[in-house]
Amino acid sequence: MEVIKGGVTAAAGFSAGSCEANIKYEGRTDMAMVYSKEPCECAGTFTSNQVKAACVQWDMQLVKSGDPMYAVVINSGIANACTGKEGFDACIATAKAVEEGLKVPYTGVAVASTGVIGMQLPVDKLTAGVKKLIPLLSDDKEAGTAASKAIMTTDTVNKEIAVSFDIGGVKVTLGGMSKGSGMIHPNMCTMLAFLTSDIAIDKALMQKALSEVVKDTFNMISVDGDTSTNDTLLLMANSLAGNKKIVSEGTDYDTFKEALFYVCRELARKMAKDGEGASKLFTARVINAKTKDDARLLARSVISSNLSKAAVYGCDANFGRFLCAMGYSGASFEQEDVELYFESGAGRMKVFEYGVPLDFDEDEALKILKEDEVTVFIDMHEGTDEATAWGCDLTYDYVKINADYRS
């Protein structure tokens, strides 16, 4: 596998466009489209929140139908959540505008929204935006990058990645973009993400790979403990690479799944690091746990704890906060088996061992915790399973951003 430049337009046959539609913001791009000239198989995962945005309901319906997918239209600024029939009608109107402009069935057009909950989308601006986007569609890398910027809300950086890999002697490409900075918490999948590939693969196998990969990537990040109403992850594959279609599990399926895991993990890390107001990427790595589920519970609990996040922000080597978060995680373990370390680019330090705190140099700990990527490394000594979770520190700016989000 090779990491290459680009995002959603890296794979053959995909183009993207972005524009200013003035949905909520003015003076910035706020609408994007990703389009495949050939029909795509599509897989998806969505929020587990019982309150689902209209766009989530629309996309779930499309993915379940099994109909070919051609495009996805995304707007930022207004979430189209808690908007009733009017919100669902806005989804249909957007899809039909694409049908009219690109001559593809509207039942093959996904939609996604991000922004303020409870506001109705201005349908006239949406449909006008679609008309504006269609002639701007381009397959160059810059168009993909511009699209990744158009879907941002409180994000401070755009998030995209692409890789190429070999399937049966044929070069295949997988690219993607995502947005997410706040209202991020594990429970599928806490953001918007759109992946594109030119691979030929059975739809059911693609869905199986995506659902499994999500568990250790997007479901292992948290910024603030809030699971969004709009979480959407879509994977589109148009078969243009020309590989022999993957119709069963085996070497080719494993290669694809490995590439998919890498792309999803890197996008997840980028979102965690860009958490609202964050100054650090905060990672918890758990090894030698009794079970995989225990490892996931422990790692997620550590990075989700407000006290842990505050300690990381303050560069405070207060290991008790991390142990406390482990203790209420729901995982069963013996505290006398645990070793805990702080790690970063500045070094590694053990601070807790087999139920007993260790003497350590506070200045050295401060040096380690001052880095912009900090890891709490935990050895459970009770099994062979492991998991990694990603979060961020909790800063004053998080409160400032969310205290006046609607304005």
C-alpha cells in the first residue's frame, strides 16, 4: 500500500466540486458534490442516535435499497436535523436537482448536512447550489481538496487522504475526506466521511469490511462525549480499476480491508486532533487485555474522561485520573495487574506499576506531556487483546466555541 496525494478524486472516474451557496455562511464555500461517471456500489454506516437527521434517513434508505449510487451532495451550516417532513422533502429536492443536471436517477444521489440542528434548509439555495456545482465538477486533486474544505464547520483544517494498492496485479485507489471537530463520540461514527474507490467488489463484502473497520477507527474517537444526529460514512466503488471483482473473502479482500482500515484510521485521527479548541491529540493505547471488547472500553473511557482531558491540557501527570476512568469503563480487571506509562515524542515514562504509584521526575513528565501528541500507554497483563482510542485535550476554547455556536 502506498499513501498518495489527494482525496475523493484520487480514484478513477470520480470528480468533485464546491461552491458558495450561502446556506448559512457567507463569504466561504459551503456546498460540495462528489460524482462518479459510472454507477457505484455503496456501503454506509450511520449514527446510533435515536434522533436522526433527515439526510441520514434518506441515505440509510438508499444504501439499503442496493440501487447504484452516482453522487453525494453535502452542505455545511445547517444540519437538517429535527426538521420533519420539510427536511426530508429538502433531501428529495436536492437529489432531483442532481437528476435534472446530470441525468442520473435521483434514487442514486445521497445527501449529507452538517451544522445547526433545528433550522430548515433553504431549498432554493440548495437547488441553485447544485446547478452551480455541476459545471465545476473536476477530477483533479485540487477539486477534491476544495470539497473537503467546503464541508467544514468548526473544523480548523480540512481532512483528506488517499492510498493505492495492488489487487491481482491491478493498481486500485481508495481516497476519502471527512469533517468533524465537535459533537464527536464513539457510537458510529461521529462525523461525516465520504470514501471513493475504483475497486470492483461485491456490495455485501464491501459493507462487511466497512462495518468491521469502523469499530476500531471512527468508533474509537471522542472529542466531547456527544454522539451527533448526522453521523454518516459512505463508501462508493465504481469498478473502474479493472481488477477481477472480489466476490469472496481471501487475500484480495484482506488487502482491500487493510487499505480501508488505514484510510479510516487516519481520517479518525485527524478529526480527534482537530477537536474543538484542542491543542493536543490524546491517545490511549491498551494492550494485553482479557478481551477485545475490554480493550476498547478501557481505551475509550480514558480519552473520553473530562478529567483526563483536562489533565492532558494542563500537562499534569495525574495518573489517578486515567486509572479512575478505566475503573468505571465497564471492563473487568485487577488493578494490581496494571502498568501505566506516559509517552510522546519527548520520551516515555512509567508512572504506575502493579497497583502501586512509582516515583518519577515531575519535570521529565512535564516535558513529555507538553508535546502536541500525547499517549497514555496501558499494559493490563491479563490477556492478548489490544485497542487504541483517540481524543483531544479539553481547553477553555471548547466552551467558548460551543457557548455561541448558533451565531
